[in-house]
Amino acid sequence: MNQEIINLYDEYTHTPLDRRTFLTRLAELAGGLSAAMALVPLLEANQAHAAQLAPDDTRLETARAVFPGGTGEVKAYTAAPKGASKLATVLVIHENRGLNPHIEDVTRRIALEGFFAIAPDLLSPLGGTPQNEDAARELIGKLVLADTMKNLAAAIAHFGKDARSNGNVGAMGFCWGGGTVGELAVNSPNLKAGVVYYGRQPKVGIEAISAPLLLHYAGLDARVNEGIPAFEEALKKAGKKYTLHTYEGVNHAFNNDTSQARYNKEAAETAWKRTVAFLKEQLRA
């Protein structure tokens, strides 16, 4: 697909660009409104394709949970291997679409790798994740970073004491969630490891990071990648432990297999293997 079209979609999903303007500009690039409308399903996430693992997979125990956050009750989705206890524990931080079926599936995937996995709905203070993705993106923009950090710190404290946890809690996040993992590393000394998938970099407080970081970036993701040099310089200057991978020729959201236009199987599988190995190493008891 024309890279200009993918860049336009990325602009639409991450900046205040209304749908009418998006479709008008897409029609200009595609050669007409009919062609533009044919492209939209390829660009947008299709939640019908979200489940690599069935929600009722018998190898797992999954549940809807509510925990006391820093700003009130926070909803979450949890998954763990059936009957397991004392597991390395991972928070799965959603994209700017909120806690949707794709992120729930990712939570099951990481649980099947031998982790106790928790996906908080960080839109809980605003009523929870709506079904409409445009509405979810609008709500994400209304979140207060300090409140989100309080809720994630509360998640670390709460689930780290769960019988299914070994007490070591890390986090992995995608897009908005990747940026949130970076901010959590700055703000929480109790985070034991952080995995960032194509998320914006924190600009201040790098010296406060104590968790080792694994950073996955997409080679074609100019919007996010512009912040890498300054971030990496700050990490090196502060003597922080990190590993950075750039996957050349792939787009932002390359891990999201519900988005046909941007998903890249090879990059996603390589990044996943690296993520699992990193989390197992950093979160072992």
C-alpha cells in the first residue's frame, strides 16, 4: 500500500484529525471516494480477527477484575496458565483504542508463555473503553498522565501481592501504551522491566529509571522515531540498561495483526521472541 496512505492513517489515529478530513484526503490519494472507502477496512483494525487464542482456551484462566487504583476503581482483564502460582507478572498496556479484544488476546498470548498477565483498562476513570474506536481515542486524550501513573503504580502493588505473582512486575505496551510504559519506568521504582512497542519516549526524568528497557521501533515510523536520538543519548548519559531494536521497512503498529495494512508477521514474531526472553530474564524470582 502507498506509504502516504499509511502515514495519513497514522496521522488520523494519533492527532486531532476528524474522520471527514481523513476521508477527503484519503480520496485524494486513492483517486476517488470509492477507492478510499475500499481501503478503509484494510487500514482499520478488524476486531473479528483479534483472537489468536480463544477466550475460553482451556490452558488458561482468564477473568474480569477490578482493583483499587490511585484515582478509584480500575477494571482489568487477567490471564494466567491454569493452576499456576508465583509467576513473573506483566502489565499489558493498551493502545489509544483502549482495552479491546486485540489487547485481551495479547494478554492471553503472554500468559501462555508462562506469565501472570494483567491488562488494565486505563480509561476506567472516564467510564471504561467504549466500543467505538474514535470515541476511545478521544477519551485517551482526556486522561491526566499523573492519574494514569497512580493507577499503574496501584496495579503493580495490587497484582504483585496476588498468589499468582512472584512479586516481580514488568510492563509491555503498544503505541500509546508503549509511551505509557516509558513514563511508568520514569515514575515507578517498583517496575522491574519495561517493553516498549513503538511508543513515544519520555523527555524528562530519564535519570529516575531503574527498570531495564527493551525498545521496539518501526523503521517507517517517523512520528515516533524522531524522539529516539535524544532518548538514547539520555539513557546512555544516565547509565541505564536498555536494548533497542529498529525493524526496518515496517510501519507503526507492526505487531497488531488486526490491521492488515500495517501488520508485519516477521517483525512481530521476532519482537515477540525477544520480548518473552527479556521478560523471563528480568522477572524471574
